[in-house]
Amino acid sequence: MRRSASPLSWAFLLGLAAAQAASAQTPAPSAGQKSSPTQLVDALNGVFGRHPGARAVHAKGNVLEGSFTPSAAAPAISKAPHFQAAVPVVVRFSDFAGIPDIADNHPLASPRGFAIKFKLPNGSDTDIVAHSFNGFPSPTADDFRDLLIAIGTSGPNAAKPTPLDTYLDSHPVAKAFLTAPKPFPASYATLPYFGVNTFRFIDAKGAVTYGRYQILPVDGEHFVSDAEAAKVAPDYLQAEIRQRVAQSPIRFRLVLQIAQPGDKLDDPSIVWSNTHRTVELGTISITKAVADNAAAQRRLLFLPNALPAGIEAEDPMINARSAAYPVSFARRQQ
């Protein structure tokens, strides 16, 4: 049985947002403005609060290490160095909300996050940032910020219809994202993850391929029932992933979903069909948990637009996200 996000979970979120808005030090910028990186992070803080040392979103997580081995097909997609030979990786699994102590079995802990940092031979990094839901609530960074503002100003004392009611009435994709079933996983290792933004891949001959990442668990997808979810410990995913990797490597397939003619390459809210062709790019093998998880999380910064030759950002949201992440990073160093 798969468990959906209940109305009560969103009531909790709106109540939380109202409490944060009441204690905010600066007024929230109005919707409709052009988003700046700081405004995006402020909007996230307006929903989840500002927690010392924590990310603005996906605050709770675990850092592990391993390697990526490219497939024989990968060099034909891109000349990027990690598609030519195996490289080390640092990965982070996380819960959704920007609340560092949220229970793993709380509905607002989904969708889960999976970020991968590839350590390239020249000493640089390249990153993938994905989550466990195939889709995104907003087509642009500006729309996403407006959604966050609507949530943050729609607490239980807000006049009806609330800003969120009004927003969702005219944004059916956002409404579908917020209300879609997001089942509780048995493990971070048994969830599929999706990179919702489109990249341009260039091979050694200059041929171009457009695609989106999918990260698929080798052990298959496994979820827990409603009854099981109610009984698990609040940190069950954190404990399970460290126990699992201590026993054997955790493996994921890195797959590229290839764009078809007519696909919108700059809109992550549009989910591509399962009939799209896919190419196996390689295998992620996670072999150990870091010794000091808190320290590792504090120093890690994942940037989706940190790209080597052979991969380029096609969706403008990639650069918008990458501009906002350092703002959140700087705040959690304070």
C-alpha cells in the first residue's frame, strides 16, 4: 500500500508557515517580482523557518561515499570526464522539508532528495541534484518563488480564499505536485530519483543530445504500508541507510531520458512520457558512510550548473537553483 500526503500534513505546513511569518525579521517580497537568489531562499525560510546550520530545504540527511563507473554507451552521449572512466563520488540522501529534525515518517519528508558529487580527475567537481518525484511544481524559478510565498502567507488565520487557494486554482500542476501520493520508502536505497531539469550533452565529435537524469535503484523499489509507517522510528531512514551500506554496497543505475521532438526543454513541470528512449550512463556504487555526518553536511555544496566540458545547462532553472544554493550555504555557516 502506498501512502499519500494527507490534508492534515498540509495543514501542518500552513500552520508552520504562519508561525514563521509572524516571527519574520523582514517582510516577504511580493509575488510577481523577478526572483533573486536571496528572495528564493527567503521564501523557503518563510515556509520552514530559518534553522542555524541547516539547509533552507532538504535539511535532514546523510552523507556517504562511493564511486561511479560509466557504461560503454556513456562516451557516445558526452565527452565529460566521468563518462570516460570511473571516478569517486560523495552523495547525500535527504528528507524534503527545511526542518532538520523532521521525522522520516512525516508526510512533509517527501519527496526525498539524492545529490551526487562526482570528483573529477583534474580536481574539480560536477553535481547532480535529484528528488524522488518525477516532476516539479513550477515551470520557472519565479513561479516557484510565488508558490512558496503563497504557502508562507496562507496560515490558519489567513482570509479565505487564501493566497495558496488562489495560486493553486490557476496552477493545476502545482496542485497536483502538492497532493500527489508520495509513499514512504523502506530505504533511501529503494527509491527512484529524477533530475527534472534538461541538460545538453555533447560528445567528442560535437553531436548533441538533450536529456534528463533518472537514478534507479538496482535493488528495486520498496515502500512501507500505512501501518508500518506509523510504527517506525523517526530516524528510520537515517539508521537504515548506514546499516545497509555497512553490509554491502548500494547501487543505482544512472540513466538518461532522451528528449523527443516537441518536448519543452525549459519546463521541469512537464513530465516526459515513459515511452521516451533511455540510455544507461553507468552505475553508482555507494560503499561507506562518512564518519562525521554533521561536519560533512555542513561543508558540502551541490551546484547543478557546476558542469565540465561535454555537459551544458539547457533549462534556465538550473542556473537559478545554482545561484540560490550558495545563499543557503552561507547562512548555514553562520
